[in-house]
Amino acid sequence: MTLANGALVLNGNGSVPSRTNSLLSRGASGCNDVVLLKDVEYTTEALLSSAEASRHHHQHHQQQLSQHLRWSEWVRLVSTQPSLLWPSTRPRVARALRKAAAMFVISAVVMFGIFEVLVMHRVARLYPDAGLNARFSLRSDEIPVIYRREDQIEADSWAVVDSTSILGRERACSISLLNTHKIPVILLRAMSADQRAELCDELSSRTLYVPDPENSSGTVAESPGVLFAHVDFGLGNRLRALGSLMALASGTGRALVVIWERNAHLNASFHDLFHQENDLLVIERFDAPAWPWCPETGPVPDDNCRAITAINLIARENPSRVHPSKLFIGEAVHRNLYIKTAYFVNSGSAITTRPNVPHAPANVFLRRLISAPKIQQRVLQRVPQDITERVGVHVRSLSIEKERDSDPQHEAPPAALALAGAAVDVRAALVRKQQTLEAESEYGKDNVELTNLWRSRTGVDAFVAQMQAEGENQKFYVASDSRESVERLKEMFPGRIESQSREECGRPRDAACVELALVDLIALSLTRRLLGSHYSSFSEVATRLGNGDALFAGRDFTARTVRAKSCSRFLLWWTCS
């Protein structure tokens, strides 16, 4: 009898089989088309139909292919016999699978399109001047190649920092800073060779060696990290920021590098004011591109930018900044840390942000700073001998626009224009408007309005009642941004006011005037009590440098009261007593 696929069924006498209780097995010749039946009893009822025999043979053939053939042979068979995967008996399943594959492709295309839109908007926010297509239109020769780890072998990586280095020690230091400590190239280029060597020595003394996870018998160097403290704005802003960052570096074991640039806010170098013995590594010029100068993603191919956490709290440069009062530096940052700020930076190492806690780490580090020899000499010459028995007074009353009027760089129109009085008034109004716009671009409009609001509340009138309450014989040391304020207080408290003149220093932000401001700051910190101006970083730093006994005009006392008001809020109403 002949079955489907040419399989031949034989029995001994050619009769019809009646009953089967045996196994199918292949012939010894290896022929796949011959099937022998051994020890079989036959019945007519048990005989398989030719269609059933063909189906069983097809299933048996598929099982052998899947179990015994190599993958390459399976692919070859499927390509030549598609029916092995897509049998004609299952058309509905095949259609369902094809439909699912089509839906998958369509979904992938849609998701890729959404991802591209998000990427382009991210690029536009990071690089607004380059346009939305900057990421895709820049040619490779237009991208400034700073450092590519895959293209630059470690032994020659020093050249991207300073290609003029000829000493082996300088080259080894650059290699270590790049590859072991993962410091971005732009920061290393801002340092001199001596500063890089000093940083290498500092880091090597702090480096820990921990077990190598890939080699049980070896160790690997673990960098302590570097904190780049970029301080900005005026003297008070810079010092309060510096104190908080010195505490952060010390508390976390990081090396500290200070970035102190001369600019329109403060035209004096760090060493114009402080002694070399402070042993601080100070960068005085940092020519960085627009923020973010070292993004984790973007066209800057410096791998070390991914190993540093960069934070900019200057609103003009980073409008999307976190507000300084809400920032807290925890453990979820890289070991290398760059912070540009004019404000106190809160962290676990700072313990408290309050200025009137003398033993707070930030205040202790500020008091440890050693002033320059010429500053020390001026303190001895200009500060009265009984300074520790006096009450310090700091009056901050000039608005930002009036403060700029006192700067020769922002002088009012020349007197020759007085021949046309109306024209002079118009010109003066335009100058004040321009000064307001410049201030708003530097500090932000909201910050300018808030600063001017508090300065309007901390004029001379706000201090008179509190100074009278100190006693009839109490003497004062007064520092102010206005010469008129000092003269008024001298008239009201004759023989009891001591201050230093700033008429000879020139522009308020230049080095000579800033040096006198530091003398005032030291003198105020030496007084037994400070009457300062609220919302003034100068008064805040004087409190941090002193004994913490301080009251602030506008907050603790006003022109009408000696003590602070006690205020409470009920729903939308405030009540004070």
C-alpha cells in the first residue's frame, strides 16, 4: 500500500493490517521515504487515512528539523520553503502576525519623530544662537575639538591642556588631571602650569586607593574630586558665597579652586585684598563661552564634561536656574563640582545658613582669611582703638540707579549742557532709564525692584531711634554707601561717630575703593554689636565675621520702632503689634 509523500507500507503477506501496537522507525539505509512496520498486528479500523498519515509525517519532519539541524540550515530551508513557517492551514494567524508587524513599524516611526522633536527643542534651549537645526547642520570641522578619548591616547593627552609643556612632570600632571581626576579641559586651560602642579599635589595627598572590582588583588585610585568655586558680584556677595563653598569643600574632602574674576561689579583681584598665605588656588581669568559651557550633552566633545556637576546661580546667565534659597547640595552630585554664585550655598557641610551663628563652618572659614598687608596697615591706621566698645552701623540706602550715578563711569551729562535746562532734564532721565535697563539685565528685573525696595527702608531715618536707644554715651562706627548719610548722623550724634572717608578712592568698584570697603567690613565685625541693613550682603558678611550680635533695619527695627514688630497672619490679612 502506498501512502502520501511516497512512503511505502509493507507487511509480510500483503494483507490489510488489523491492529498496530508498535513504533515507526526509519530504514537502515537512511531513506526518508521508506517506513518499515515491525511486529505489527493490523485491523481495518486502525488504519490511518492517507491524509492523516501525510499530516503526521509533516509534523514529524518539522520536529526533526527544529531539533537536529543547525540554525544556518534552518534559515536556508525557511527561505526556500516558506510553508514550514507559514503553513497554508493557518492563514488567519499569518494575517494577524503581519498586521502586528505593521503596527510595530508604524509605532516605532511615530516614537522616533516625537523623540527628534524633543531633542531639537532641547538643543534650541541649550544653544539658542545656533538655531533649531544646529545639531544637524554643523559640519565636523566646525565643532571645536577639545578632547576625544577615543581619538587621543592617554600618553599624549597632556597636549590638549598645554601643547608647549616640555617638562615631564608637567605632562604627567596634565595626564593625571585629565584621566584620573576627570577635570574638563576648559578649566585646566584656565590654570597656569604652577597652579596645575599645585592642584596635582593637593589631589595626590587626598587620593584614596580602593580594591579593584575587576582584579581582586589590585587597587584603583579614587579621586577626591575638585570644587570650583566661581564667586561673582560685589565684595559682600563674593565673601558670603566663598565661605559657604569653603565649608562644602572641607566637609566633603574635595580640593578647592576659587575663580575670582575682575569685572564691572568688583574691579579688584583676590590678592589685592587677601594674603598669599591663605594658600588658596585662585583663577583670576576664566574665558568660558556662554552658559552652559560644559553641558553633559551637546556638540562639545569633552568626555570629562560628563564627570562634573555644573551649577550657575546667576540669573542673567542662567534664567532657568534653581533659586539660591531652594538649592541644597547633597550627595547626588559628581565628585567634581562647579558652582557659580553670588549667594550662600546651602549644604550638609554648612550646618546652617544663619549669619549670626559664630561657630557655623562657613563663618569660621571666613574669619580664617588673612587680609593683605596693606589692608592690615590701613586697619591699624583708620580704625579707632576702642572699636570693640563701639556699636557698628551700616547704612545701605542708595538705589542701584543712584549708586551708578556716583560712579564716574555713569556720570550725568556735563555741566556745559546746563545752558538748556530742559534738555539736561531729558538727558538725565534717559541716562537713568539706561542705567535701570543695565541693572535689570545684570541682576534681573525682580531682583532690582526688591533690592531698591529694601534700600528705601534702610536709610538714615530707620537707624536714628535704635541708635538713640543704645544710650547717650554710646559711640558708633559708621559705614555707608552715601557720604550724605554719614554727615547727617554726625550732625545728630556729634562727637560719637567715627568713619573713614572714601573721597580719594575714585570709582566705587575699583580696587582702591574696594580695599577701603574691606577695611570697613573688618571694623564693623570688631564692634560689640552691629546695626545693619536688611537685604545687604555687606551687613550679612560683617555679621558672619563678628560675634553674631546684630540687628537689621527694615526687619528688626524701623524708623518708628526700636524693636521688631510681632506679626501674625490670618488667612489673607497680616496683623502686627
